Amino acid sequence: MNSRFVPGAVVEPSLLRQMPTAAIVTASYAPDFERCRLLCETLDRHVSGAAHHYILVEHRDVRLFRQLETGRRSVVDERELLPRWLHAFDDPLSLFRRRVWLSLKTQPLRGWHVQQLRRIAISAHAGEDVLIFCDSDVAFVKPFDCGAFWRDGKARLFRRDGVLADEGHDEHRIWSRNAGAALGIDPSRTSVHDYISTLIAWRRDTVLAMCGEIEKVHARGWVEVVGSARKFSECMIYGRYVDDLLEGAGHFHGSEEFCRVHWTGEALSDDEFRRFVAEMAPEQVAIGMQSFIGTDIGRIRRLIGLDC
């Protein structure tokens, strides 16, 4: 495991140079390969200001995703990021259709858990200053400059203010509480903010400091700490670290979502899809069609103007 985390170390967010380097980070897996290919094509067509694109996958998917590599895009094996004591298996409880990650140090973890761990761990592997996270079921449809995530020496932290005080966010409240526990925040200090979205940015130095803080508080590795609770969100952990422990240092807040996502329901018809794109907010530059909804990739390519 490639690690630069020093337990007990306190790392203040550094004053990065005026124009920091940025990288886009995508965690994916084999069933989403064609979606990830579409993301790469639209990213190359529309996105500027990123020095590199990292695609993070399980070891057995590396060979498949190598097809997408270019001089500015690389595939990263999770074995380079996560401890070797975390092992992936075909899950007999799902009739071997799904994967499960097992160890003596964490709860049994599913693919979405491990994708979150990879997104945190890439900070010890990448060299860029700002990490921009984009899911593999996203497609860019408008020009976008990654400089939107940087202003006056500060990185943009996505935050929906106060939404966890409303009804209907029970799971997010659990993730927020577990984030606080991982960071050693007093349980009485609850948060009502939501930090979860796609196409968001983190400072790499802040992620490293966050992992160091977790290890200092618990006297064990951050993967072990985070993975000990199956209900967690990497976005909640980062957001609470910045706001609760750093008091926002090195960041400014933004609530506008740059990607419009179709989260649930049925696959959209052609007309519904066109309306979905036409009704994007002015700041939105990408669309997300959740992969489990099953929207045909060929239809998406055709409807956003790419050849099938």
C-alpha cells in the first residue's frame, strides 16, 4: 500500500500556488465499462483544466479498463491503494453475482463501499493539488473548466446547508454521525449539512490530513476505522473534517450542482431525455443516468450527439 499518512501528525491546509494542478478521479467496475468509456469521450471533448484522469478499479478489472488509458489517463489498481489484508471474493449469498470484500479488520464491504475507500486513498497516489470526483455514469454535454473548483487560493466544497434537519434524510444522518465518529468529533456535535454529490472537488493535502487525523484519534489505519461501519460516506467524512475540525480553512462553499442526475425511477424516453437535458440549470454541464436504472448506452450516445 502506498501511504504517506503519519499517525499523530497535524497537517494544516497549505497555501497552494495560484494555479493548482487538478486531476479528475473516477471509481468504476466492469459492468460500467461502456458508461466509463462514454464519460472519457465526453470528458476529452468538453473538459479543460485537468492535468490527469485516474480511473480506480478492482484488480481483476484492470486489464479491461486499460483500453481507456492515454497519456493523460491512467487506470489504478486498488491493490496500489488499499491494504492487502482487504480481499475481494465472489459472494455466494448473491449466487456469486456480486462481490464482497472481507477482512478481520472491517465489516464485510460491498463494491460501493470499496469505491469510496479508493477515492480517499488516491490522495496518497496522485500528485495533483485538487482531486475532482466524477462518477462513471456521467457524461459531459457542455464545456467545463476545472478552474470552477478554485477561487482565491481555496477549493470549492460542495454543501447543501441544513438539509439533514428536514425529514426524509435518515440514511444521510447516519452517514454524518458515523463520519463524526471516525473523526473523533463529540457525538453531541451533530451536523445538518449534506456534502454528497458527483462532480465535486477535494484538496489532496486536506485528504491526507484527514486520514492522519483519523489514525491519530483511533491509533489504527484509516481504512480499518472507516470500514468498521458499513454505513459511511466519504463525502460526509471529508465535509465534516473541513467544516467541524478545520472550520472551513482552505475552502469556500458552493451548493450548485454541476451535474444533473436522474437518480431513481424508470429509464427516460427519448423525449423525456431531451427535456431532462434542456431543463439543466445554467451552471450544469453534465448529466448522470444512474447505471442501475438501465438506460441504454447507445441511446445516451445518440441523444447527446455522439456516434453509436
